[in-house]
Amino acid sequence: MAMARLVFPATERNREPILAVLTRVLPPRSLVLEVASGSGEHAAYFAERLDVTWQPSDPDPVHRASIDDWCAGLCPPALDLDAAKPWPIDRADVVFCANMVHIAPWEACLGLLAGALTVLAPGGLLVMYGPFLRHGAHTSPSNEAFDASLRARNPTWGVRDLDVIASTATAFALDEEVVMPSNNFTVVFRRLGGVVRP
């Protein structure tokens, strides 16, 4: 039987730097919900190396088949989860999302924030990885060209401004911005408790 595994070359390039951040910030034995797991390569790599339960998800059935192939014996089966729609899970300690918000409509980013708010208790983490604008500006010429190519493919896509995301995520505090290779960032938001910031 042919394997369903997809291979995304960027995963092999960025998994070690992301793992270094996750190793430092994730609580031990936590339940990590990955939104938009794609091929499943990240899920398998991180689940094997971290003391956590890694729950992958993706709305694409082809991706879910790949995820389940990569993650057999390492992770629970991938959930059918569309960030912009109601989530089929009600609790997680951490929500992780890599390389989604720039290749999806803005509504997907809003759904990610809303869904994370629903499943995370106060103190829970939302960890995002990818390219971001900072203070309204691109961080490199290559990111500016990448943004233009995304918008040419689909005008609802594009590199998002981290300041806009942070100001929209009023139930979260932005704890960390970690500069990563290839002009990317890993950003760590913490779910607030009590009164939500205005």
C-alpha cells in the first residue's frame, strides 16, 4: 500500500530552531493542539522529542492522511479542524500554529485567536511561527517579495503585521518574539485570566 506522506521541504529547515523554542517554553506533559499541521512532519518530529501529547489537525483530508502516516504511534489521529469554524476540541494547554496565517484569509487568523481563547485556560500558550511585518514594515526584501507573490496568488493572503495581531488578541499577552532563520519569528502569546484587556 502506498504511503500517504507528503514532504514539505521548509519543515526540515525550520524544525530545529522551532524545537529549541518549544523545548524552552512548553510545560511538561502538556496537551499541544497544532492547528494546520500540513504534512504532519512537524507533529511527528516534535512529538518524538518533547514530553507532551501532540494533537495534530488540518481541514484538508489529503493532509490528514499524510499527518496520520507520519504520526502513527506518536500522536492521536489528526482532527478535522478549520481555524475559522467551530473547533472539535474543547481543551488544550498549548495551541501551536506554523505558517498558516499568511497563506489563509485574515478570518483564519481571527479564528485561530478565537479558538485558542476557547480551548486555553488562563496561562495557556498560543505559539505561532512564520513571517510577520513589524511595526507596519517588512523585515527583509525577500519577505516583501514573498508577500507580493502571495497576494498575487490570492488577494486575501499576505504576511500579517504582528502588531495588528497582538492588538486584536486582547485576551492574550505577547510574551516573546524570537527571531528565527530566514526572516521568520516564533511568537509566544499567553492567555490572560480575569478581565480581558480593552
